[in-house]
Amino acid sequence: MKVLLHVCCANCAIYPIKTMRDEGLEVMGFFYRHNIHPYTECVKRQEALQAYAEQINLKVIYQEGYDIEGFIQNVAFRESERCNYCYHDRLRSTALLAKRGKFDYFSSTLLYSKHQKHDLIRTMGESVGKSVGVPFLYQDYREGWKEGIECSKQMGLYRQHYCGCIYSEKERFYREVS
Ligand code: SF4
């Protein structure tokens, strides 16, 4: 069975890919770029994934272009709810590619992160899967949180300090000066 896995970054891919391969699934990655800001950060994460993919012999489709403008236009005036758009577009893009490539399933490394809205990602993935016509492969990969982190440190992978968009970077680093 073939799975197209949306990969947000190399670190979050380690545990889900290991688990899927242990279960006998054939995995291909898909790296979505529009939500990772600024561009230099996107390149850093992509290069980390390329290095990791080479080590574990993983084929990856890298999204073409870099539509930061489209991303920002789609979340403007509702920035506090931006993750809904972001999850949906990443899942839908993956599902459409999976359909075109005749994959049996699609899934996402977002299911590994303790920092994401896990239940929402599951519900959205299943709903997108139904509308596109490719089943969403759900598993709670958060159980491998520590294992994934240890492994990424051992491999010396680049580890980012914020989720991805420019708003998450502000939330992580901005502090009001009094
Ligand atoms: S915080 Fe993360 S999930 Fe939410 S919109 Fe930004 S990049 Fe997407």
C-alpha cells in the first residue's frame, strides 16, 4: 500500500515514517512550502529534509513556487484562526497529489506534533479525504514524541524554533518592551 505523507519538517517525519515502514507501507513525502516564512527559513527546512531523505532513502515531492502572498491574503483579518486555513490547504494539496499519483492513502506529519490541534487535523483530514476520494490515514504519532526528538538530535538535523508562518514567529519571539 502506498502513502503520500505531507511532511512539515524532517524532525516531525522521523517517527511517522518509521512507524509506517514497520507496518509495511510504502511512503513518499510531500513538502508544502507556502506556510513557512520567511523564505530563508523555508529553504533551511527543505535542505534539512533533503539531507534526511537521502539518509533514509525517502522519495519526496517538493512543492513548486513560494506563495507567501496567497497564504497571507487567505488568513488576513482572521489571523487568530489562521491554522484552520493552513491545515486545510496542506491536507487538501496532499490529497489532490495523492489522487493524481494513485496513492492508497494520504497522511500528515502534523499528527506527530504535540503543538498542533490534533483532533482538528484528524477531522479535517478525514473530511478532505472523503471530498477528494483518497482515504486519510490516521494514527496518533504523538506517542513517539520523545523518540523522534532524540533521533533528530542524534542525526544533527536543523531544529526550528517556531511553527512556520510569520505570525507564529512573532508569537514565539516578540516581547513588549515596557
Ligand atoms: S501557526 Fe503553524 S499551523 Fe498555524 S498557520 Fe502558522 S504555520 Fe500554519
